[in-house]
Amino acid sequence: FFRAASPSAFVYSFFFAELAATMAEEDETLENDEELDGEGLPKPSDIDPDTLSDGAKTVFVGGWSELKTLSAGLAKCATGDALYCHGGEYDEVLNLSGIEVVVTGPTDLSCVLLQGVVSTATFSTLSKLQIRRGIEVRCGNLRVSECDLLDAEKGIVIHQLANPHITGCSLRDITKYLVYIHPGGLGLLEGNTMAGQGLRDSVGFFLDNAGAAQIRGNTISKTMIGVYACNGCKETVVEDNILEDITAQGIYLDRGSKPTITANEIRNCGHYGILVSGQSTGILSKNICHSAIRVHTGARPSFYDNIIVLPAAVVNDAAVFALTGITPRRKDQLPKKKKAPAAAEGDDPAA
């Protein structure tokens, strides 16, 4: 009545025995993990994002993130990473040093940095942030775009050899210097809208022997002086800006300054649209000035193709210095501004 077992039966028996042993070990492991209240199991916060993908990563702070401070977020960043700041107020200085990082926020600028920014990083970028207490660029090549700077004594401070690019930003409610460039400071400041509070001693751009700084296409208003240059500034270019509603001087060249001032429009100034004094020289060309122009004794600026809009007048304190290169015009005689060429039918303007 007994039949001999086949070799395959022994193989199946061995397989099921091994499977049962393995399942028993797994059950024991799960029981131990439950007793440890989940210890040993991986949590999302324990996963290093660098192990998930190659290349740069994005670190989040505020909002749903476990990281609630800017410093905590930067500590998680490496060179080339991005730090995204959710909407809210961050009551600390954003200190950019060592690593190169991109810091950005929501498009509605609801991320508010209450204590400003200090940058010594070689390359870093800020965008879509509301920044109070100003930005200080001590060195490096900081890039700032689409930010709102407000509520500060100095909006932007640029130190020697620092070379930031500040573009498409708004500066408002700045009490003294909207932009202060120290001796040897560089940078491109282009397409910004800048407004002070009209206070005494307030200045749009304070240029103290600035280096090859490029100040282009900005709108500057509600300061005592629009642009003040002193002590050199030979390589500084101030071009294609609009200066308006200035309580004293629109452009003031002083103490031996010699920048290039070209293609600016200066209007509604309380005293002078352009004032040159203190043995300053400089080149002034293709500017349209709706307020008076004055050159003090000892100053020797070079004027080329400038227009002064009547009834404003030119005052030359030094009779021995022939002041040329300024043509009086009525408002209706002013050159028309060039319009951007219209896109051809079927063309994509955004292309």
C-alpha cells in the first residue's frame, strides 16, 4: 500500500520548508519593529535627496517644509542648488557665502526677508523676494531680479570690486541712499523702478569713485538728488535713465568726478537738472533736461548734443569757459521717442 516518494516530491518539500522559515523570520522582524514604535523604518525626512537623482536639488523652507528658517535651508544646500522660500516672514539676515545658490520665492512676492541680505558668494541669485533692510554686496557677482526692496536707510550697497547685476527690481520707501557704490564698486543696475521719500540728503545713486558701474534704463524719483557722483567715477556710465520729481539736483557732478552721462531725461527738479561743480569734468551727451543747467567756476565738463527744454536756462559761472553742446528747444520740438518695431503678422512676440 505504500508508494515510494519521487525525487521531485523531496524538492517541493524542501522549497516549502525554506519559504515557511523565511516568512517566520519576517514576522518576527515586524513584531520587533512595532515594539520599537517604528524605529528603524525609513521616514521621508531621513531620505537624502542626493540619493534620488543626480545634479542640483531644490530645498524648501517655510510652508509645509520641516525647515522653517533661511539658515536651516542654506545648511542643506550645496553649490548649484536652489532654495525656495514659501510665503511668510523670515526674521533673519539671508547670509550668502561660500556656496553658489539660487534663492527664490512665490511670484506674488509673499516671501518677506525682514533683516535684509548680505552677500559674499562668488555667484548667487535672488528673485521674486520682498527684501527689507536692504542688500549689501561685499564681494562677488550677486544676481538680483524681480525683487521688491523697501523699508531701509540704504537699499543696495556695493563694495569695492563687487559686481552685482540688479535688474527689474522695485526700490521704495528708502530713506537715504537707494544705491550706494563705494570706491571701486562695479555692477549693472538696469530697468529698476526707484523711489525715495523726498527726504533731505536722500540720493538715488551715490557714486563715490565707483568703478565701471553701468546704470541704465532706471526710473529714479522722490529723492533730493537723483545721481550724485564724486571723486572720480571715470569708468562709470549713467545712460538712458528717467529722473523726475527730484527736490534739488537731478544729476550732480562734484569733487573732481568724471563719469559719462548720456541719453537721460531729467524733469521736474527743484533746483537744477544738471549741476557740475568742484572741478569736475565728465562727458554729458544726448541728455534732455527740463530744468536748469549750471556749471560752477573751475568745472570743465564736455557737453555734446544735449537739449534743454525752455523756459529752463543754462547758467555758466565761468565766463572764460565757453559752454557749448546744449541746444534750447520747446517741448513740441523734442525728438520723438523710438517705438519698438511691431511684430510681423504670424510672429510670436515671445519667441
